[in-house]
Amino acid sequence: MVFKKLLGALGVGGPSVDTVLQPAPALPGGPLSGEVRLRGGGRDVTVEQISLLLVARVEVEGHDEEHDSTVVLERFTVGGGFRLAEDAEHTVPFTVTLPWETPVTELHGQSLGPVLGIRTELEVAGARDKGDLDALAVGPLPAQEAILEAFGQLGYGFRSADLELGHIRGTGQRLPCYQEIEIVPPAGTAHAVNEIEVTFLASPGGLEVVIEADKRAGLFSEGHDTVHRFTTSHHTVAQADRNAEVDAWLRQVIGAQVSHAAPYPYAQGGDHHEGHHRSGPGAGAVVAGVAAGAAVGVVGGMVAAEVIDEIGDAFEGDEGGDEEGGEEE
């Protein structure tokens, strides 16, 4: 195993660190296991603390334009208080629990776009350095996956997913950012709505689902957004029941006059969030089918390998200024 980074802030000859995460995607609210592998440098040191930071690349809306920033979603202390001898190797296994609202980065092996990482920090003799950065894959909870399946079986297609800095008013949101999944309507609904934005806010007790519809202008009305909040349980239910639940939500959000497409094997893609609006990274249609029936079709975005290749550059650009949370009202 190649140790990824020499801790420059600790001086020449300082220890190096490599964090290895579990290979399988983690789940929101679930455990994340791995180990921190240390190698001593040119002198003995006392490792005072080892921290893991769950970091995310988020969009921040400024006065003139949007920009990206790195936000710390959670900080875990996994070890410390030991002596690391010169050239010695030391391994610290860990298991931490991810926040329930951890964004989902992939669905059925397809990247959704958001970039998450685990950054390792070592504190030695009062000096702290960012020692290692690893891409983190997070899959959906069963209820989240079933809801996305329902959208697909109702004819909706995935457009993009991103993370926005800020809080959604009137919800139980705890993290400093939220994930928006943008989907496009089927032909039977396209006359009434441009797109749907879905946000999942999970907790131990259930799942909040915030749905915003960008309604089209009519002959006697202007276009506008409608926002509704729904709650559902984590309990496993038949997909047909989940489809009916989502269909009822959509009829309430968009209006009872719309018609949804009948289920079919593959779906194709085509201001409650504090005024944030964004466009996805789509560049060509990729339809994602799943064994159970229909998945939300993937349109553009980075595949998992590209995310892993680019995550270092994305986060290292903020070496001096990670944001520890933040809130927008």
C-alpha cells in the first residue's frame, strides 16, 4: 500500500497516513468501517488525535454567481494518545456512523454526481495536517431507492443531482447542506411542469420527502414553483404500494388533472430551497434500467471512476478554507 501524503505541516520527516475505507457503498445513518494506516517518519512523535472528516462539495449562491465550496458535514475522532516510533507502522481500525442525511452518491452503480470524501487529519504536538483524502460512495436507503424506482415507473427521468448549502425551512434538516435530485416529467405531465426536484431528509424515525415542482405558465397564469413536504417510513413495502404513494404525492404537487405514464421497464431522462436553482452536468442520455422494473434514467454526470479521479483536485482547491457547516435563511 502506498502512503498517500507526507504531513508537511509536521515538518520534513513527519509521519505519513493512508486511510482505507470499506469497499462497499455505505448507507445514510449506517456504519462506515476502515482503518487508518500510519508510518513513522524520521523521528519519534506522539499522535495526539486522529480525526476523520466527512466533507462534501456543495454549491453556494453568492450575490452575483454560484460557486463551489467544501463543507465539513461531520467530524469523527477515531484514535490518538500513542507514540509512533521512527519508521514504525501502526494501524487504527475504526467504525463510525454516518449522518442520516448523508447525500446519496450512486444508484445501482451509476454515479448521481455529488462528490463526498473522507479526509483524515493527524494532530501531532499541536500541529494539525490534512493527511489523506478518499472518495466515499453512498447508496440509497431502501425507502429512498423504492421512491426513486417509483418515479421511474411513473415515467420520470433523472436529470442531475447536486448539493446546496443552506437549510430548508420547516423541516428537520440537521446538516448544513441538502441534496436535490432533479427529474424530468413524462409526456403526460410535461405540459404542466418543467421539472421536479426531490430532497430526502432521513432520520431514525422515517423519511421526509420535499418535492418542488416548477410549473409551466398557462393561458391565464404565470409559471411558479409549488412545494410540498411528505413523510414516509423506512419499513419495506411492496413496490406497487410505493408507486401509489409517490403517485398520490405527485398529484397533490402538480395537480389531479395530470396523467402519468404506465409502468414500463426503462425510464428515459429527458422556493423552498432558499431561492437556489441550478443546472445539472448532463451531456447525453444514459438510460439506467434495474432488475425490479424501472430505474430513474441517468442523463450525463460523472461516472464513479471519474469522480474518484477528480475528487482530489476538487477538494484540494479548498486546502485553506473548509467550511464547518453554515446556514442560510
